[in-house]
Amino acid sequence: MDIDAPAEIERLMPILADVETQWDLHLACTYSAEELRTRSFDSERMPPAWFEDWLKQAGQ
């Protein structure tokens, strides 16, 4: 289903998709398959520099 969103949100969608993809890649490259199945990731954080870059992209 395709939903029309305001232009401001549409502009952010690629950035949000990148955040989600990088989160998945970060976990997959950091932890073993067993850890991914059993570990809680509540306290896991991505590098702050990544968010700084995304914020710059969002401000363009």
C-alpha cells in the first residue's frame, strides 16, 4: 500500500530507510548469529557520528 505523505516526510524517507538498514548491518557485523538470537539489544547504540551525518542530510 502506498500512502501519500507530506513533502517534508517524503524527503526524509530515504534517510529513515538508511537508518534502519545501517542498524541491521551494525548488529549483523557486530554479533554472532547466536548472539543475535539470544541477546537483548536495548542498550545497543550506533555510532553518534552516523546520526550527525543523517542530521546533516535531513537539513539539506
